[in-house]
Amino acid sequence: MVAALQQPIFPSASSVPKSRSEAPRVVLYSAFRDNFHLTTWVALGALVQGIACLVLPARHALLPIVFLLLQRLVRTIMMANSIIPDTQMDGVMMGKFTAQIPGTDGCPPTQPAEQDIVVILLATRSNHPLGLLAKGYRDMGVHMKAMLTELHEDGEQYGFLGQTSWVSTNERYSNNQTMILCYFRSIEGLHAFAHGPIHRKAWDWWNTITKTHPYLSIMHEVYHAPKGHWENIYINNHLTGLANTTARMTVDGQATRPLFDARRGGLRTQLGRLGRSDGAEDEQYGENSY
């Protein structure tokens, strides 16, 4: 027996905390920070401090760095002791929840994982000593931004469901691969976007620079999960992955994100979220604390 879905967590989309990862400046900051080794950043800091020692009186040269470190230390202590709000918790949704896919007409799903889903992993990397400052990498970023802009502004025609950006952490110490994880409703929708004018323009550009820019890397992987063959769970988490979907459903006349309480009912277990049980199979382990 498969349990029906309950009401979504939020009555309207406007009440959902906004994920900080959506801010373009955060993506740019992360990429620029990763472009250099830690020792390079330390050396740059030492250079700035050395210049300060040359132009300022000795007793004043250390004031900027002492003030900065003291400010960071005091702020961290105050956050850790709940004296001021913990900004690292901004956008975090407390509790256990799961993301589902509404119909193309905005109707809420009636069962878990009742729609197909297509996932594409699209990644780039610069293998040049200058990293993202190398010739051609900026152009690659311009094309990528144009494609994402089209998807966010007019992605409904392609069945676009949302995206999240990532930076690899297990390849090398700096200038790592950056990846965009995108969700679509169907292979046909993804294929239509791939052959659309914006992606074709990027495609044609790439074909003209592969011989002159061999240090630039691109890759993609595509996965198609039929209905009943995908699930997700988020616990005390910010909106990322499918939970950060741009899809909306209409409940009581209001637009809301398709996020559902997964603490009880069929959504509390993996088989339940796959639409294959009522979630009772985990009762043998006792009640969960979340």
C-alpha cells in the first residue's frame, strides 16, 4: 500500500527561506578563492602586511590585522553562544523534508516520485597555470551564464526544474572543477534545450576553440530516472539539489514549493519516498528522533 502525500510544508512560496547559494556573487567568490593555493593567499596577506609595516608606524602596522582577527573571534564566540544570530544557519530549514515534482499544470503530486526526472551534470575546468584567468575561460563563463539565464527565465518550455552549483573538493588543491547540476522533466526537454539557439551558440563557440585552448575541459553526464525510481531527503538543510527547484504547485490558490514533511507517513522511509510502501517497514527500529 502506498500512502498519499499530505499538505506541503509551506502555505506559499514566499514563506520559503531563500537559499544563499542562489546568489551569483557567492559563486564568483568561491571560484576566485579556489583559483589560488592556500600558500598563495597567505603570501599575499604577508605582502600586504609588509607594505603596511613600511608605510605605517610600527605600533600601528599591526592594528588592521589585529582588529580583523579580534572581530572575527568575538563574532564567532557570540554566535556559538547564541548571543547574536548564527548567519551560517541562514536559509536552513529545520526538520526532515523531501522534494517532489508537481504536474506541468501546477497540480500537486498525489503519490511520491510519480513523475520522471532527468539529471544532467555539466562541469568545466581550466588546466592552465592562470586558472580561471586563462584566455577563453571567461568566454566559457559568459556562455554558461547565458544558458542558465535562459533556463531560469524561460525554462518551462524545456521542462527545467532547477539547478545547483558545486566545486569539486577531491581532485587537486586549487583551480578545481566546477559543476552545475540541473534537473529536467524529460529527456526530450533536455534535448530541445541542447539544440536551442543559446546552447547551439555555446556549442559552436566551443568547436572553434578546442584546438587553440586545449587546457579548457568540459564534460556532462545525463541520467534518466523513471517515476518510482528516485527519492531524496533533507534534514536541517538549506534548499539545495531538487529542493531548490524552480517548479511551483498551486495549493488553495497559492503558489508553493513542492516540499513535504518527511517525519511521518509514507515519506519517512526510502521505500515510501519511492512510492513502494506506506513507510511502515522501519517501525521495527523504533521511533526516529527527527
